[in-house]
Amino acid sequence: MALPGCVASKKYDDLRARQAATEQAKTEAERQNRQGVAELKKASEELNRLRLQNRRLTDDSTETGRNLARTRQLYEQLTDSYDRLLKNSDRTLANKTTDYNKVAQDLARREAELGELDQSLKKSRADIDRLNQDLTAREAKLGELQKALAEKDRAVDALKASVSNALRGFKGTELQVEMRNGKVYVSLSEQLLFKTGSTKVDPKGQDALRQLATVLQQQPDVNVVVEGHTDNVPFSRAVGSMTDNWDLSVLRATEIARLLTTGGVAPERVTASGRSQYVPVAPNTTAESKALNRRTEIILTPKLNELFKILDSNSATGSK
């Protein structure tokens, strides 16, 4: 009765042993499978990398082939050019020598032209320096001239004011004071100074002349010109030593010049002249206009010594 139980136990142990072996084999198989999958993945990645590298190498090889072809073509062209240069070396050398000579000649010519231009430039600069110096000197002279003219104008204005103030009692048609052309004109009518046909100054005219002489004494740098003027009425007969209007105008101017010098004006400053009927201020057509023409003008001019010196200096500078 014990034998069947032993047999069953042995079978059970065998089954257990086979089951354990199977489990172990399964575990090993799973491990190997996992390892195979990992290796397969790794091999796939490596294959992809190798394929990519292959494509790159293929592209590089293609480009290298193109470059090689271009290089060979360039090499052939260079070889041909070198051969042509060797064949033409003698002619090229001769041509280069000729070109060099031409260039040397052109360079020498240009250097000569440059030298001439440099000399011309130096001369131009020297001329410009001289012109600048002359311009500076002329500007200085112009400044002096303008200053002298301004002083002259101020002197004339002051003179006119002084004369007008001294003779303010004789204003009107008898006596006029005005400035023309940088000079002061004192115009005295015949009515103030003379009787018709006379060369002797009336007392009222003498008073005016004395007052004028007083002013002129205080103006030593003023020249005095006395001009006698008449109308166009001719003399009907000789009066004393006078035969025409020339005599009348001169004698009247001389008489006034004498009264001014008697009043204290230095004789060397005074000039007397007669203009007769030939410088009228109005047409000799009416009695009124003829009366305007019968006048004596005393022309007062400041001495322009400084101005003349500047002008002479400018003339001398300009003639150099």
C-alpha cells in the first residue's frame, strides 16, 4: 500500500523540478529578449548614423569630384597660358621695354610740368602776398581819407552854423547862407551891399561883413573866395574906370575882400574874382530875376591840407 504513494511523490517532485527549470528558462529567455531588443535598437541607431554619414560622404565625394574637375580645367588653362607666355616672352619683353621707356619719358615730362606749375604757384602766392599788402595799405589810406572827409564835413557844418548864427539878423532875400559841394556859400544881394552901379559898400553891408570877418578870424583854416556877379544889363556909358560888367563884378569883389581883411581876416586867405553876368542863378527876363543875379557870393572852404596829403600819398602809392 506504501508503494503507490512513493510513486506519486516522485512524480510530483519531477514535475516541480521541471516547472522550476521552465520558469528559469523563461526568465532567461525574457532577459535575452530584452537584451536583444536593446541591441537591435542600438544597431538600428548605428545603422541610421552610418546611412547619414554615407549620404554626407557621397555628397562630399560629388562636390570633391566637381572641384577636381574645375581644378583640372584651371590647371589646363594655366598650362596653356604658361605655354603662350613662354612662346611670346621675347616679344613681351621688347614691348615691356618700350612701354617702360614711354612711361619714363611721360614721367619726366610730367615732372617738368610739375616744376613749372610749382614755380607758377610760388609766383602767384608772392603776387597775392603783395596784393594783400597793397590792399591793407590802401584800406588804411581809405580809412584816413574817410576820417579826413568826415572831419572836413564836420568843419563845414560847424562853419555854416557859426556864419548863420553871426548873420541871423540879415536873413531873407538880403543874405542867404547855404552849403553846396562841401563849401559854405554866403550870398549877399546888391540891395544889402551896393547902390546901383556903385562899388562902395553901404553901412548895413559893412556891418554884415564885419560880423562875418569876426567869425572868420576864429576859423583860421578856412579859405575865402569873393565872387562878384551882375545881371546882363550892359553899361550905357562908362562910369569912372568901369566900362562893362566885368569891371563892375571885379571891383565889387575887391572892395568886399578889402573890408574882410580890414576886419581881421588874413589877406593870404582871401581871393577876389569877378564873374560878370555869366553865372546867373535865374533867367535875366524880369526885374526880380535880374535882382537875384546882382549879388556877391563869399565862398568859404576849409583848408584840405590833410586831405590833399592823403590823396597825394595815394597817388604816389598807385603809381608804383
